[in-house]
Amino acid sequence: MKNLLETNLQVHQTALNLQAYRQELLASNIANSDTPNYKARDLLFRDALDAALGRGPVWQSLPLMKTHALHLGGKAEFSPETFARYRTEWQSAVDGNTVDMDMERAAFAENTVHYEASVTFINGLLRTMQTAISGQ
């Protein structure tokens, strides 16, 4: 039971951390909407979540072969920055900025809803566990 709770909380904690990082990227895009040559970025959320939970593609889990004693190990730490990508430009701007404010606002609102849903789900999970422990 403890492992089940820890697993569920780990999934949601990881999702919350990734959603918070995506929110930072989107806020940065909005803040730099008038900066010349600024390139809008977004997070590949599903791929980042799968990688953080160890459910990535097979090629990500293959061990690297060390052919020399001074080579670094093949196990890399997970970093959400790895999954941040430049957003596709839909309408070019004269100053080279790729921020589309309508798209940024929509993505920001969507991410906020997902974040709040994750927090609500965690609260419900903890409330259920508290009820089960107290025997009500």
C-alpha cells in the first residue's frame, strides 16, 4: 500500500514539476513578446514525463559502452530542459520574434488548468488515504 501511494505521488509530483517548468517557459515567451529575435519555446510535456518516469523509448535506456577508463558513465540525470523546443513559427515578424501572443495565452491557460487539476487530484488522493488510515 505504501509503495502504491509513493508511486502515485511520484507520478503527480513529476507532472507538477514539469508543468511548473512549462509555465516558466510560457511566461518567458510572454515577457519577451517585444524582444527582437526572441524565439518562443515550449515543452514536449508527454515525452518529458515519460522520460522522467523511465518510460521513454528503448534507445534512451540502452547502456553506453565505456572503451576507456576515463570515459564518463552512461547514466545521465533527467533534465526538463532537454525537452524544451523552439515553437514553430506561424507568422513571421519583421524583427525576428516568433512569439504569437494568442498561442502563448492559450497554452498558458491550458497549462494552468492542467496544473490545478493535478493539485486537485493529489489532494483527493491524500484525503482518501487519510480517510482509509483513520478508518472512516
